[in-house]
Amino acid sequence: MWKCFSSGSIAKCKFVDRSIEIQNGAQCFGVLGGAVDVQLMDNVSEIPRFTWEMNNSKILYGRNNNVTSKKDDRILFFPSNGSVRINDLRKTDSDEYKLEMFDGNGKSTGFKTLQLFVIGNQIFVFQFFFNVLLF
């Protein structure tokens, strides 16, 4: 499952399920104008090929430890820890994101989805996380 938490103006989402069964439909909340970190994988070298996309538009494409990213200065990929940061969050960033993984022959080995919600009130985000922790 995805684990999401907030640290200042940066929301962090990490896929923490190590089982074979892939959990889909996780949710992450970010603040308008803030940033969100998404942990896609622990080690880029463990996955021969992958794509990360939104609305069937590829944001990242990885093959044999080489990662190509969409020309968007707001999106940064950190191969050392397999995470992505989206800076200066916009309402249009709210959507479902899909990470699909492939073996060395290009055959799909599975996928993970994450629903990102960008909201305009930072107080709401912290209240949401506080309420989730209480229940």
C-alpha cells in the first residue's frame, strides 16, 4: 500500500507493500503551490523497464538504469532513491498516476496506481492527516 504523510509544505508518498499482490488506488494529498514526493521504487536497477504516467501521457521512462523524463522543470527524478518530486503543484496535477513495470523482454510485470489530490488549503491537508492518524 502507499503510505502518505506531510512534512512542512511537501507531502510524501511511499509505496511500502513488499508483497506480490499490488495494491492500487492509494491516495495522496498535496498543497497548491507546494510539492509532493512519490517513492516509486527502492532501487532503479531492480526494474529493467518502467513507465510512470498520468492520463496515458508518459512522465518518466526507465530502461536499463537510464531514465528519461518529460520536459517539465517542476518534475524531478532521484535515481539514488527511486523517488519523484513534483514542485509548484497545480490543480491540473490532481489525477491518477500509474507506474508500470516490465521485465527485460518488455513484458509487463505489474503496475501501481496513486491518486493525487492537489488542494488549496494547507490547513485542510494537515487536518486530514491528523484525522487519519486518530482513526
